[in-house]
Amino acid sequence: MSSPDGPVLVLGIGNILLGDEGVGVRAVEMLAASAGHGTPMSHEVRIVDGGTLGLDLLPLVEEARALILVDAVDAGAEPGTVVVLRGPELIARLSGGVSVHQVGVGDLVAVARLRGTLPEPTTLVGVQPARVDVGIELSPPVAAALPKLVDAAMAEIAALAASPRTASAAS
């Protein structure tokens, strides 16, 4: 069971050595840098560079009252398109392989669901990559979309940090 007293956990997922695949990590770096500068961050929000840790992130997920995943997402859209997936849509899309590195995020969410510890709500804020290959630079469309990705994550953080603790998290 997720913790009703836990933080809103923001997990940046990805491998920064594979171009656009590292966009989730880049986004949480920007979020962490903005913490305390007029942003809705508080002690109730925990921002973590989850990199490629996959199932090793399970203890953090289990301690959270809400989860925001920030990642590269294969949404079948134009590169640089920002998407926000929640609830059943997120679960359905993850089971179908929406994340560029399906094994880590899909398995993390699946195991947390099976254990009954997946926080409610759980949201995936992502961007459609243009390329996933060796290199540390983001592609131009993804680099241009990075501020929009951060803004979308910030909007989710603001909504969740301001909302009362959910009854489902407490049960």
C-alpha cells in the first residue's frame, strides 16, 4: 500500500547516454533546479533522477502518496509532442509498451500494482522522442519541447501537492 503521508514522487526516467531517451532525467534536473524559486515545490514533493534503475525504484514508489513519471514516450506522435497519461489510460498504454525503455517503467508500474503499492494517482508526463541512439544531446524537437515537458510536470506537481491526500492512498 502506498503511504498516505508520503511525498508526491516525481521520477525522471531515462538514459542520458542515448539522446532523447534521457529527456526524463533532463526534465527532473530542471525541476530540481527550480525548486524554491517561486515554484510549487515543498517538503511534500520529492524529485528523483531514476535514470535506468527500473525495479530498484520500487521502495521509493511504495513510500509515495502520488507518482509522476517523466519519460520519453512512444505515443506515435510527432517528435517533441508532450503527452500526459493518467489512470487506466496510463496502465493500458504501459502494458502496450508506451515507454521507450519498456522494461524499466512498465515493470516498475506492474510490480507496484501487483503488490498493491502503486500510488493513486499515478501520472506519466512524456515527450515523443525523435531519436534514441548513442549521444548525450537531445534532438532539436525534443530540446525545444523540454520547457513544455517541465511545465506539464510542474502543473501535475502543483495539482497533486495542493490536493488533499486521497482516500484510496489511505485505505
